[in-house]
Amino acid sequence: LFFISSCKKDVEGCIDSQACNYNPLATINNNCEYPQEGYDCDDVFGCSDSLACNYNPEAIMVGEMCVYLEVGFDCDGLVSAEIGDSLGGGYLFYLDATGEHGLVAAYEDLAGAYEWGCFGSELFGAEAVSIGGGYQNTLDIVGGCSETPIAASVALEYESEGFDDWYLPSKNELLQMHVNIGNGGTVRNIGGFSNDWYWSSSEDGNNLAWYVNFENGYTYYFGKRNAHKVRPIRSF
């Protein structure tokens, strides 16, 4: 006895010749794709706005498909704003080496003057002086000191320009503000600082914390119960 069988295998695909993905070799109909009403299969859908980051010169549609620059950034996510420009709710005063992240200072000081707080008590974790240390300092201060209002608590509660993630800068963050947007730079006092003392979030033992004089950039530690000015910052 001889058995004759076909070696031909079924092919899944679209067997409708009117579909965009028609496959003349298909034997099992599957996943046919059709153009939107009023369009052809060769039409390219995308962003046809040349001002958008994802502009496609062959595209025929605009709207939700377009992606536009965030103010102060380029299409690669790098900061295009310069030091002293308005960005992210304040004045840009520091940009890191990646060009993607930085620090901005609020447009104005908080009204009044505030003590650093908890004179006589050393707060664990609030001793960072470096750029990038201010946020954690602020959290450590309000986490370990129940006194209010103090410099750290009012900075953390600050809201402006739609942002609510402000904090008290570290000593070196304050110095960077003085140099780049205060009296220490070639363009004088973009940030509108007073010729006065500003608290940092950097502690120096039980009774002292660091502050910066924005008239001349002088930095020293002072008693926590003294009241000084506060300029909140935020990072991005």
C-alpha cells in the first residue's frame, strides 16, 4: 500500500487582497490590517509639525502624536537654559556634568527671618555641606526637631510656580547661589538676594549651623537660635 501526502504547509496571514498586509501565499486568514477611512496603506502616520521633537517629514498627521520641547530643555532631555535663566519654578544656579540635572533657587526669599532650630541638640544626618546634600539635610532636620516654624520647616512647606518640593540648601549649595546668581558673579545679583545672612541646612554640632553672607560670600557657623533669611531651592 502506498500513501500519498502533501508536503505543503498552511501559512497564516491575511488572504484579503484589499488589506494592507495581504499575503498571496497565505492559506489561513489571520490579522488583516486596513487603512483608516480616507487614507491609503502607504500613508505614514506620525508628527508632521517641524517644531516637534519627533517630526517626520513623511507623516500626514499632527496632534497627539507630536512631542514638544519642555521649556528649558532640548529634545535629548538636556538643559538648554543657562545659569541665571528661569527654569523649573526659579532661577537656575547649578547644572551637573550630565547636563540633565541641576538646582534652581526660588524667585524670592521667604518673608521674615527664622531660627535654625533645636539649639542644644545635635540632629543625626544633617551635617552634609556638599552640593546635593540639602534635601536630605532638610528631611533630617524636620524629622529630628519638632520646633516650628524653623528655617527647614518653612522651606519644606514652601509652594511656588506649581512646585512643592522645595528645601533648605546645604552650605555649598548656598555658596553656589552666591557665586552664580548672587553678588559673587560677574552678573550681579540675578536672584535679588539681600545683603544679609542666609541659613543653610548644614549643622555643626549641638548649637551651631552654617550660614552664608550674601553681601560678600562670607561663610561661618552661628548659633541655631539666631534668626536669618531663607531662600528655598529645588532640584530636577
